[in-house]
Amino acid sequence: MPSPPQPPPRNSLKSFMGNGNHAPLQVGVKQRHGGGGFPRLSASSKALVLLPLLLLAFIFLFVYPKEFELQAMLSACGPPAAEPAAAGVAVVRKPDFRLLIGVLTRADLYERRHMLRMVYGLQLASPEEPLAAHVDVRYVFCRLYKDDQRVLVPLEILVHDDVIVLDGCEENLNGGKTYTFLSTVARLYADEPYDYVMKADDDIFLRLPQLVASLGGMPRDDMYYGATIPCDSMDPFQEYMAGMAYALSWDLVQWITTSDVARNHSVGTEDMLTGMWLRLGDKGKNRFNAKPAIHDYLNPVPVDQCEHEFMPSTIGVHRLKSNPRWAEALKYFNFTAGLKPSKSYKID
């Protein structure tokens, strides 16, 4: 019986692997050298491994650096990027200055104040023409002396919170009311002062955007602004500013509060007295004449040169003594242009 086949000797496997007539075995066989290490790869396998690495190196070395360099150049040349605002938070522009307008009126003139609140309220809330300044309008009169005033004026205050009731003066414009007003606001707003305080009559229509633009270039100190008197003069140093509307810088308002000159000369023609205070106190060296932009309503027969027609550059129109005059002025300046069509009304 023949004997079973014997396994080849160990040297035969070595001679088979080393035979130059056969390619070395690559697939499914791990070749080890010295008992450990990585497998030996063929040239094609090495190419398959190195090609992606070379491609990545090319991208990072030649593509991305160029892109980053270009972006850096553009960032350096262009304006700095604005920081994004927090979601839902509006960016509020800081006002250029603060202006207080004190409309000196009488407690009984409820209808006039109602109209003035509409006229000034629309301008203060206009999104089409936002003001560059912070403007507050206050309605100013002396102590209440009638029973109905003691009910109706508090009702206004509850709704609008824009009334100043002066203590220590009688309802007479030339009886010291302007001095009491200026000295009162200096104390009321000492902790949060305004840059300018304007005294205005209740029969002047002030166009707030034009007024703010005019005051925007004015000095903040020792400043006296208005329409010069006499009417035929354009020199702000000749006399004084007409009482229809004039503005003082905050430091002058503070000075008037403590000045014996003002305290001892508080009764008389109020706009003339204000000019006299500044002259005797050597104050108000920065004076600015706003004529012809601040002017009187033009009567059919003009009274003086302070009167003239409406202009696109008008800042204030004085002597609007009746509702028809107010309507004429508001119509000229297209004040109701924002009225939208509605089924609720028809205005021909």
C-alpha cells in the first residue's frame, strides 16, 4: 500500500517565494520582516494612497491661501463690518442735542393746546423725517385760579404729562412770567439739563425739522437765537430777539436764575427785558438772527417788515390768531399729506 504524501520541506516554500520566475504574492498574505512592522506596498498601492494626500496638499497650499489672502485684502480696503444688532433690538441714534420748547399760554385755552399737540406731536413722531435732536414741548401757564381749571388741567396732565404750572406768577406775559419760566426750568431739569431752552408763543407754528437743522450748528454756550428786532434790522446785536420764539443756551438759563440783573428787572415787555438782561450782564455773545425764516403772518395790509409770505425754508410763522390762519399755514406746508384713504371718512 503506498505511503501518504509528505509535506514539502520548509526550504521548498522559501525557494518558491524566492523564485525569480514568479511574482511575489500580494493579496491575502501579510509579509512580516523581523517578526513585525507594516506590510510592504507595491508601487500602484503607494500611488493610490499618495494621490489623495497630494491633492489635499495642493488645495490647501495653492487654493485656500490665495482665497484667504484676497479676503484679507478686501477687508483691509473696505469699511469695517458693523456688528450685528441683537435680534429684535432697534439701533437708536444718539440725538445731536436736547431742546426744550416752552409754549407760554393760558390755562383756559384748551382748544389751542389740543391743536398744538397735534401739530407738534405729528412732527415728533414722524418716521419719514426723524429729528436729529431730542425735543420736548411743554405748555406753560401760571397758577390755576378757577374751579374748572383745577379739574380740567389735571385731566390734561394725566393724559399728556406735558404741562408746567408756574408758582409765584400771575397770568400776564409781561408781569414776570418769562423770568419765572426760565428760572423754574433751570431747577426742574438741573439733573438732566437741555442744551437749549426756547420760549415760544402759542400763536406760532414751529416747523421742528427746520428748527432743529438751524440750531444744529449753533454753539452750546452763551448763545442767543431768534428773529431780531427792529423788524428792518438783520443785526442780532442791535436790540433783542422777538418774543414770538427765541432760544437760549442752558448756561444762560442758569445765569438768569441766579442773576440779580434778571431778578430785579422781571416785569415789563418780556422779550425786550431778556435782551436787556444779556446786555447788562455782558452775556449772549453768540447771537444768531433766524430771519427771514422766522416771521409774522402776512396781513392783507402789512404792518411791518417782520411780515412776509410763507416760504419753503420757513422755520416759524407767528400771529396765527385764528383757526383759518392755522389751516392756511398747515395747507401750504402740506401738513396732512400722510392722510390715508379710508371708508371711515371722505374729505373733499
